Amino acid sequence: MTSLSVRDTPCGRPSRHGTPPDIEANCTRAYVRAVMRKGKNPGTIRSPNTVSRVNQGKACDAVIRRIETREGHQRRDLAFPEREHHPAPIEVTCKIGERVYAFEHTRIEPFERQIELEAKVKAHLKPIRDRLAGLLPASEHFELWMPARAMLDLRGRELQRVQDAIVDWAATAASKAPTLPIRSRGWEGRTIPYTKLPNVPFSVFLAKASRRRMAGGLTIRHLVDGNVEEDRAARIGRAYNEKTKKLAVWQKLGAQSVLIFEENDIYLTNHELVADAVAQIDETAKERPDEIYLVSSIIEKSWNLWALRVDDHVYHDLSAWGTSLSEIDPTTLIDVTGE
């Protein structure tokens, strides 16, 4: 079981080795500091519900610019098959040099309904945090654990009843802070003593954070059941196959096909995890795009673009050669698709 935290900002990126690590609020700060050490101002961590399809056009533009640099030619003859109701409705085609390039974009998520979960975090969890802010002892920092997708299908009065029940229970439990367990690293692998509340269709758990943590406040931890990496590979595989079917039509017409994945998740995703999943899918795919890229758009003023495969050169080769990663200022990008 993997957890992800909801505090004032989302936080944490996992290692590609083994189970994704404990996700702490200070991971976001560390990630931003890493960007700032490169002399950049990262701006803000993108709020989940501010992410829209506008990134589709900018992500395509980022990859087109990279290919323009590689090929030494500028784009021309742009066309928009989806807008023009083409039988293979991809995002954009253009010529770079004498070659036609066909681009298709899709966003990926690390677990089912993650995009929907992010969009509903404020409506579902912010009221709980706000109401508990004045009720929890300031001497401790608390962690409230619940299943990741438990509240997604709640609406109206039912949602209100669940929020009320959690607030009342957590306030009472926190008043007995000296007797609460202290949460430490590795708890995801333990049997947790969850509490089943009346009018709440899932179990919850409240603990004090490690004594090293700053006192005051509440972190809400979403727990994701199952094998995150297997689930990620399955979802990427579905997106890969769906998009490749359309790109294959353009390949048969002589175009260089380009698949662009976009992720804006700093809970459970990094480029190496995606690269490994893509490599596994590539091994058995009957049809493959000519080039595959990953755009990471979580930091508002500093995006990363990784080449995961270019023809037969895979990510780990490109990374070793220093040709996989490009750092991008998204404010310079053009929304080429206008969406």
C-alpha cells in the first residue's frame, strides 16, 4: 500500500528502486530547492485543479522545438487532423525539413482516477482541514489516513455527513493526543488499527507525526491499494495502444510518428518509472511510435522534457549520452493546438 499526502501543497517524488518512499511535505520543498540550485525560480507547484488541456498544445510545441533543434530546420505546413475530422485525428502534423511529423499527446496518471482525485481535493478535503484547524492541539502535528478514492463518488448531503463525522471523530481523538500512536517511516507495511465511523463508508486512522516534524497542523494521507507500478504500466499501456493506432495511420503515409506523454504528479511519478514502463510495453507492441517523449509540467515555471525513445535509441542510452533531458520555460511555449 502506498500513501500520498495532502497538505497545503502536494509533495514527494519516489525513487525508481523498490517501493515508493514515504511522502512528506518537505519533499516538495526539496524538489523546488533542487530546481532553484540550477538558478531557476520554479514559481508555484501547480494546483491540481488548475491543470487543463491547454498543456496539450504547449507540450506539442516543446517537442516540436526539440526536433527543430535536432534537425536544424523550422516547422512549416502545420495541420490539425483532430480539428479537421481526419480519420486518424491526432493533435498536429507539420514538416520539419522535408519530413512530415505526426504528434499525439496524452496525460498519464499513476493510479486509477488520480486526475479526478486531484480535481476534487479542495472540495472534499479542504473543509475537513479548515474545520479541524482550530480544534487540534497546537503542540502536535497530526496525520489523518484514508483510502485514496474513498470520497470520489460522494455528493451533496452524503459528502457533508462524511465530512462532519470525520471532523467530530478526529477532534475528539486528537484531544487525547498523548495516547495516540506516533507515525514513523515504514508504517505503510504494517497492520494499521483503522476506525470504522458511523455514516462513513470507509475506515480512517489518526496518528501524531514523528516528533521531528514541526508541531501544528494536519496532513491528510491518501492510501493507494495494490501494486502501483503494475497499475501504472497497465494504464500507460492502454494510452500507448490507443494513441499508437492513430499514429500508425500516419506512419503508413510516411510520417515520423511522435507520442507525447504528460504527467503533473509529484506524488508517485518520475521519468524513470515511466521510461521503464514504456520500455516494457515497447518490447511486445505490434505497432510502435517512432519517438516517445515525457513532459513533466508540475512546476509552473520550469518544465522538464525527456526523450524516452527516439527510433531505436532508448531512454537509458539517451540519458547516458546526455541527450534525454531538456529544461523548458513554459511561458515561452506556444499553444499550437489552441486547446
